[in-house]
Amino acid sequence: MAQFAVDRVSPPPAAIGGPPQLDGEMRQHLGCTLREVYERTLDTQPIPDSQVDLLLQLRHKERNLQRAG
């Protein structure tokens, strides 16, 4: 496991008055990593029946609105 040095003199950024700020490169790296994890999980997990039911209800409402309009 990696060991990190801790600076005990300066407070963490959240204690200063807000969340830590990430530079563009770090934000992009974090975003790509999260997308990869999400896509792998999404590809291997079935859609729960409750969500399928909600999608079907939405589809029926859309069809009814199209017929009425």
C-alpha cells in the first residue's frame, strides 16, 4: 500500500472554506476513470424489474401523448 506524507501544518482545503479544486487534467482523468467503472458495471448488471416497469410506463405515456396531440 502506498504511503503518503501528511502536512500537519496547513489545514485541508475543505477546512479553508470549500472543496478542493482540481485542475483540468485531474478532472479529465477522474471523469474517464469513473466512466470506465460505470460502463463496466452497466454492461454486466441487468436492469432491475422496477426500472423496466418505469420505462414501460413512460413509453405508454409518450404514446398516449402522441395520439392525443
